Amino acid sequence: MNFPVLISLIAAVGAFLLALATLLWRPRSVAQWAFFAGMLAYSLERGCQVASLDAASVPDMLFWQRLSVLPMALLPLSWLVFSLTFARGNHREFLRKWLPAVVLFAVLPFGLALWQWQFWVRQVVWTAQSGHWVFPITLAGKALHAMMVVSAVLIITNLEWTFRAAVGTSRWKIKYAVLGVVLLLGVQIFSSSQVILHSANNVQLIGLNSAALTTACLLLGIWVYRSRIAEADLYPSAAALHKSFTVLLAGAYLVVVGVFAKLVAAFGGGETFPVKALLILVALVGVGVLILSDRIGQATRLFVSRHFQRPAHDYRAVWTTLTQRTTAILDRQEFARAAVRVIADTFEVLSVTVWLADSSQNKLTLAASTALESVPAGQLALPDEILSALARLFAAGPQPVDIDCSAESWCQSLRHSNPAFFPKGGHRYCLPLISRSEVLGLIVLGDRVRGISFSAEDLELFKCLGDQIAAGVCNLSLSERLLRAKEMESFQLMSTFLVHDLKNTASALSLTLRNLPIHFENPAFREDALRTVAKSVGRVNELIERLTCLREKLELHPVLADLNQVITAALEAVGEAPEITVVRRLQPLPPFSMDQRQIESVIVNLLLNAREAVGNRGEIHLETSRENGGALLVVADSGCGMAPDFLADSLFKPFKTTKRNGLGIGMFQVKAILEAHGGKITAHSQLGQGTIFRVWLPMNQ
């Protein structure tokens, strides 16, 4: 049994054992099933390669080579789903966003594999120069390997996002899983690019992939032993996903490897190039393990601090990082997640948990943690005695407390709720978050790298960070209360107008229903009753339409139109009032881009308001002209006018009106439509002297 056969057999067995290991732990998540499918596919694919390389005849070798295509087609789908769901608390969101890619990699590789799979490998060729078998592939085989390269890049990119979001214990748990899969898929990118480049697979590439799978199984075995397939609860930010370096590095890698392969083939030594590439990748994985090691990183920083007289913490950098990561956050749990990351990185601790006070229930609930990620935030609470004890003990000011050295009952409860993940992780510390003598939460640290004790400098910085985090939590709580108050105020305003209009409508219908049994035989009454019902239904529909416009996004459909013609259409829509004189001074204007229907509704609204303001007798003036590169429309009336305070504070706000039966929505919509066009509206009014509205629209859109 030669080396490629032996290493492929070891890889097949290792992948199969890892696939079985995922079925030992429950409950089984989507990521577990995807990992099981991926490792099983690798095991079957390597098994087919073993059978092919150990076959007694060329036809048998050709059969097993072609059969290996079927499990290989499962790899892109299973590992893409794994990368989207592994260690992510919001994996459903990513699955929805990536659904087209998931469907593509579910359908296309299988379609290619099942379409005349027996002809994928054209023949088996023995090359005397290199002394190994070569398997030329068809165009469909190139397409499948191209999909393997693309899917590998996408999978590594997703794992990069997940690893960036991990911190503390979460990163410790998933580190070897990410390294193993990245090694496996990195070699896949190399081998598939070589197959596409040379239009053939060969024994050396098969041995290279098998060796990579064996190495990856060792790394994944460490991950399984560490985490027991436990699910982390990470939340990669969708807004930062474009910052990935994977696509750039993969493109550079393919170019360099392609050129390097050509140079090696030209100068000789091409037979050992895959083995050299494997050694380089394994070396890179080793370097990656060293770089990502918390112990080595901490030892390096301590050495620099001790021998080069550098402070243990760069306070300016820590403060800047905390500010940058938390300033734009408006959600308390998201704020807690950002604070957890900063604290874990600053003090090199693997277990950081933030508990926030729930004022409505008088208890502390889990907000974010690097150690309790298996418990959903908000679903775990501390005993009530802890909150009252903190409020009593730390009223004068918060101080870090070593909960492993205290015999207080509340410290015992904290130790139980925040278990130590590592037996030699050192003492655990807690710090209450207090602002204005109110306990807002609690931070618990534990499992420091190498179990190093916290110094007085560490505890002082911890206290300062706690004060800043408490101030941030307090600001968010006040913002939430203010938002709820404004929402309630808006609801009350809206309900006031709605109740008024609906009450009038209901009164008309009620009166009609009371008189219906008495006057039903009267045709005139029935006709009047139908008009009342129709008018009431119209009024209700109008209310619904206007309120719907408030929550729907305004969409414009601009066309070239003449503003003077739109004004004429609006005048026809509102109809004539014999007792009101309409004076027009419309200067010629060139057509320009506008949503004709929306601008007509603006003019109709202004005309109706002017008509109601002048009452039974008065004048309305309409003027158009050019001003500052745009079209100016002036609507003036000789009506009752508006009070200065209403004009300054309430005219364009929703649910603010001077009309007895109005909703206060019309002028709000007018302003929104004009601003959407890039225009503006201003008003000038005096009580008893009338109102002038000036509407300006840009003509060079």
C-alpha cells in the first residue's frame, strides 16, 4: 500500500469518526447536521479515491474516480450552511440573506454531478515521466472544480466573520474548528485550481487533499474535545461584512500559485510541488495557532511591559476603543456585547458576563457573555437578593469585589451563576454598574489567561471602564424612556383625532339606525339613509388612507410636466365656489421633472385649506414665476390667518391642526412630498389678514 492510498484511507476513517462524533451530543443544531454531512461527504469521497488507487484494473479505477464526483458535489452546500450557522446566534438572518447562494450550491453541483456522471473522467493515463496516474476531466468537471473554488472562498469568508465576532471563551472554543476548515478548504482551492489549470487530476493532488484532510481532522478533533460541539452565541455585524480580506487573499493566492506552478514545471521539480505546497500550508496553520494563542500573546505583552518599562495598559487606546464601539449603539444588549468584547480584550480574560437590571421586575438578567453563550440573552436571571445587596453595599460607589474570597450569600449566588470554565483561571471579580445611586447592572470577570492575578492597576482600570459603561447604559435607558413617552404622546394625539372623527361618523350611523324601523317605508328616508351610510364609509376610508400614508415610504414617479397645467388640473379637481374669487397670474414655465400626481395633491391641499380659511366670501391668488433656477408657486388667501405660535411650531407637524374636523396630516404630507422633490415650502400668516404659502421646486433635476 503506497503513501497516497494509506493517507487517503486514514483521512476517510478520520472524517467518518468525526461525522459520527457530531451525533453524540444533543440537541443537534443546523451547524451540527451540516458538519455531519460535510465530513461524511469527505469520508465517502476519500473512500472512493482509496478504491480507485487500489483497484486491480483500469476500468475499476475509472469507475471509482467517476463515483467520487457524487459525494464531492455535496461539499459546497454542506460547508456553506455550516459557515452560515456555526456559532452564530443570528444564523437564521444569515440563512435568509444567503438563500439564493444556498439554493445555487444545492442545485448546480448536484445537477452537474448527476448529468452523465459516468463520463466525467475521460480516461486513466499512466505518466512514465512522473511515475503516477493522471485522470483527465471533461468541461463539466472543470465547472464543478470552479464551483469548489468559489464556494471555498465564500465559506472561508463567513468563518472569518464569525471568528472576528468571537471573543474570550467563544474564541477559545471555535479557534481550532476555524483553523481546521480553513486548512481543508485552502488546500481545496489549491488542488481545484491545479485541476482546472491542467485539465486533469492526479495521484499527487489526491494525496495532498488526503493529507490536508488528515491534518484538519486533528484540528477538528481538538475542537470537538474542547467544546463538545457546544454552540456559541455570536452576532457578526452585517454592516462590517464588506471588510473581509478573504476574497482578496484568495485571488492573490490563485494568481501566485498559478504562476509558481508554471515556473516549477518549466525549471523542473513539478513532481514534488504539491507536497511542498502542503508543507507550506501546514506551516502557515502552525504559525496561525501560535499567533492566535492567548498564552503566547499575553506572555509577549508582559515581557515587553516588564523589560522595556511600558505600562500594562494603553489607557488612551482602551478608552478610544470603548468609545468607538459603543457610541452609535442604541440597543442595551448590543451595547453590552460591545462592552464585553472590550473588557475581554483589555484584561485578557476568557469569561466576561454583563447582567443588566430589569426595573419592571426588579431583577438582573443576562445581557451578554463570552462564557454563557449557550443561554439566550434575557432568559437567565440572578436571584433577587443580589440586586438588593448591591444597592445596599455599593451606594457610596462601585468597587471590584473578589467573589471567590467572600462568604456573602450573594457572592455564592454569583459564583454559581458565573461558573469558572478553567480550573486554573484565577479568581473571579464582579463590578456593579451604578449611576446616580441606582444599580443598573453587574459585570463578572473570570478565567484569565494563565490564571494571572489582577493587579491594583488592572482593578482601577476595570472600575473606570465600569463607570463609563454604567453611564452608557444609563443614557440608553433614558433614551428608551423618552422614546416610549414620545410614542405614547403621538398615539394619544392620533387617537384624539380618530376618536373625534369616528364619534361623529358613529353618531350619524346610530341616528340613522334608530330612525330606520320607523321611516323605512319612506323612499326619501331610505335615499337619505343610503347617502349617510355612503358618506360614513367614505369618511372611514379617508381616515385609513391618510393614516396609511404616514407609515408608507413615499415613492416618486417623475415625468416631464408643465406646472401651470398641473395647477389647472388641481383647480378642476376642487371645483368652483361662486362666492370665492380665484385670481391667476401664471407665467409661462418650461416642463421639468416632477411626480405629476403628487404635486397636484399638494396644490389641491393648499387650495382646500385656502378655501376653508376664506369662508363664505374672499379671494385666492395663484401665481407662478421663476426664482433661483426653479419654479415658484405662491398660494395666497384673504382668510382668517394663523396664530404665530402655531405657524412656528405646529403647522407642518402631524396631528397638529386648527380645523374642527381635520386630522392635521395634510400639511405634513405636503412638506414631505416637496422635500422628496428637492423643493421647499414656507408660510407667512397674520391673524385676520390671510396666509401666503410659497412653494419652490427645482427645475434642473
